[in-house]
Amino acid sequence: MVEWYLANIGLSRPNEFINAASAITSIAEDWEMSEVFVKVGKLSDFSEGKLKKVQVAGEEAVVANISGKIYAMTATCTHRGGPLDEGELDGTTVICPWHGGQFDVTTGKVVSPPPMKDEVAFDVQIEGSDVLLKKR
């Protein structure tokens, strides 16, 4: 019976059904992450002039507090996967600790190679003392 049902919806094996269900779940999570703000901490969790890694709906983001304003972008360097939260913050520029690639944390844009691809920036919302992020 299961094989007949799967064949009628275009799937011939249970593994295809599992893969399809996994893909649908992934799409739903991506949609959910891009549509809602997620609390990642309190303002006091983010020291001025420092970088901090947080989890946003299963994805890592690096958060920077620059003169009391909070910014965030994806936390893995687009060049070779370096951990941007372990890098340096120079003004609004995040410097990757592995190869020195630089990104503007306010926009996610590459400032200096070797990276060629921008990071994804997050919208930031402050509610009371809570910091919330939403992927752009």
C-alpha cells in the first residue's frame, strides 16, 4: 500500500519520501527564519567593540556592538569558512582570522579580498533590553 501511494505522488522508494520531507522541512525553516525576528540575547550580552557568535534558527550569526548600535551578519567567512566571531572588529569592519578577508558588519559586503562573496546581513530589532535578529 505504501509503495502504491508513493508511486502515485511521484516517489518510488521510501528514501525519496524521506528526502522530500527533509527538503520541505528545510524550506519551511528557511522561510520561518527569514520572516520572523528571533531573540538572541540581551543588550548586556554584547560588549561594545566585540564580536559574539549566536544561533538564529539553526544558523550562526556574528553580532557586533558598535558605539551602542547592534549589527549582525552570517558568522562563517565566505572565502574558506573561517570563524568570523574569532576575528577582529576594526570600526565596522570584521577581519577574518584565517586569511584576513574583511566584511562590513553593517551590510555584510566584502571590503577586502580574498573573499569574493558577501555575507548575509541580519535586520536587528531591540525590544526593551532584548536583541532580536531576522535574516535579510
